[in-house]
Amino acid sequence: MSSTAPTYRNHRFPIEIVARAVWLYMRFNVSLREVEDMMLERGVAVSYETIRRWCRKHGPDYARRLHRKPSSPSNVWHLDEVAVRINGKRCWLWRAVDQDGYILDEIVQTRRNTKAARRLLTRLLKKQGMTPKRLITDKLRSYKAAARQVMPGVEHRSHKGLNNRAENSHLPFRKRERTRQGFRSVDSLQQFVSTFSAVRNLFVPPHSIRSAAQIRAHRHKVIAEWNVVALLVA
């Protein structure tokens, strides 16, 4: 966990309220105005624009302080890209997940070519610190060309039917995209998905956790971790 803590200087509201608003917006499929209503129901009168600024300022800090899943040479990386419209212009959200659906990285790019695929793989290697056991992608040829350049010794399987893990990872983002009614810029999209995915990685239980008791225990554990990240507890 990073030692850099979010700064709450010059805030009219205490840490607990700021962190609560950011958590509500990033954790659940709600709009900023709906978060405003939720906060008002708790007796906190804060505008949705203020909540937007809190998310932009503190969301990335929270995401950086969250624990990441340890890298493993036995991991399988599933790569996929999805089109996103920003002010009528199409760009691409490139995403990598592991065999458990944990989001490893994602990057917004304007191109859908070998250079863009290579950039994703290079970022992944730098962040993970090791190569995976296997790469799985759809039939986009750019992945094959980029993999030969960046990690030639890694097995690469290119088959649309094998890549459901990555394709399914787009569904929560698509729901949020509709709730937000789109994005205004590439930077705002990149910032949102980086924070949103980090929070989702924390709160969504692993596939190995199935019983109700295990799910409740997992929720208690991750809520405690969130409170530490948001500086709500020492």
C-alpha cells in the first residue's frame, strides 16, 4: 500500500463524509445526483458537483493505496478492447484481466492497432513484474504482432470463444457508462476506469468464495481495508 495519503485540507466536510460519497459513487451503479440524495437523507447537504470534484481528487489516491493482487507466473492474461464514444469520437478502452476476472490494467487509446496493443502489454509487464503463463485474446491480429515483439516466449491463444473472461469484464463498465451518460474526455474516462476498477477489484469476492457466510466475511474484510485506505481508521 502506498504511503502517500489523500489530503483533506480546505475541505468544509470531514474525512468521513468525503470518503463516504466517493465510496457510494464508485461502488454502486448510481449517478452523482443520486449520491447527493443519499447524502441528504443522512443529513449532509452537498451538491453533486462537489461530489464530482471529490471523486476526481481523492478517487485516484484511494485506488493507488489499495492492495493489488500479487503477480504469479501461473496467471493467464485475457486481453480485450471495447469501443467508447467521447463527444461523438470513437476511442478504445483496452483491458487485461486474469483467470479470476481480476482487472490487471486498462488504458484508453485512440487507436486499435499493433502499437496500441504493444503499449498495453508493455504497461502490464512493468506493473506485474513478470510474464504470464498464457495470453488469451480474440482474433484481432494486432495482439499477435504485439505479443511477438513484447513477450515472444509466452503461449498465445487467439480465439473469441476463449476470451469470455475479458469480454464479461466490460459489462460493469457499460452499466456505469449508461448511468453517467457518457464521458467528456479521454482523461476523464481514464481516471474513472482506473478508480472504478480498483474499487471493484476490492469489493467483488473471488470465485472461490461462494457461501453466504464466506461472502459476509469477505465484505467485512474489504470494508475494513477501505476504511484504512480512506484514513477513517488508523
